[in-house]
Amino acid sequence: MLGAIDDDEFVKQLLEEFDKEFWEGMEHIRNGLKTGELEQAKVAAHSMKGSAAVFGATQLSEAAKVLEYALKEGKTDVEELGKAADKIEKCFKEADREKIVEAMV
């Protein structure tokens, strides 16, 4: 039973770290789009894409990929890029936590 408690605590910590890194990434994305620092937003989207894929959050990873590639292609339409960022946030909020936990253990 003690092992299960330790495992539960470990998973909880991983989820908290995943959440923390997501919101930090979103801050970099939103700030980059707001200030015109599009490279900052692109790097954050790239990082988020990889992290989400590792944790099995496929839709989140794909949404981050859309923004990353739009920025790589040189798109600068703030409204369009903002919608892509909104989609990332929506996918995060809808992410299947059980699937993420399964990918962690």
C-alpha cells in the first residue's frame, strides 16, 4: 500500500509540473504575440508540442504544432495567431488526464 501512495504522489507531482510548464509556455506565447516577439512564441509552442506528445496529449501537441508552423512560415496576423493560441489553451483544458497519467507511469 505504501508503494501505491508513493506512486500517487509521484503522478500528482508530475501533473502539477506539466500544468505549471503549460501555463508558463502559454505566458510566453501570449506575451510573444502581444509584443511582437514571435520567436519567443514559436519556441514556446515547439516546447509545448514536444511535452504534450510525451505525455500523450495528442490534440494539445497538434494545436501547438499548428501555431509553431504558422510562426515558422512567417505568419504575422495577430488575430489568426491568437486563435491558434486559444485552441492550444482549449485543448489543454480538455486534455484527458487519465491518458496523461497513463503515459507518465
